[in-house]
Amino acid sequence: MNELLEAKLTISRIRTQLLDLAGELISDDTSDKEYAIKRILSVVEYMDEHDVAVKEITTELPKSRLI
């Protein structure tokens, strides 16, 4: 179970770093960055849409594996 929570935490950290990077690109004055910003935000959106709640994970695991 701890491994699942660690994985969710890692994904959350990656998501935060992607959003920080998008923010830095937005504040940058470079003109050819629009594609990069859209791509980063699409990755974050994908992560949000396909995230699995811990509750869903624990209900799927056999009870014997949780002990």
C-alpha cells in the first residue's frame, strides 16, 4: 500500500513541476513557446483525467494483500 501512495505522491510532484514549467514559459518573452505550453498543459490534463483514487485502488486489491 505504501508503494501505491508513493507512486501517487511522485505523480503529484511531477504534475506540480510541469505546471511550474508552464508558468515559467508563460512569463518568458520568447515567441515560439506556445506549442510547448499547450503540450505541457495537455500532459497535466491527461494526468488529472486518468488519475486513480487511493480508495479505488484499495477496493480492487484483495484483502489479504492489505495486511
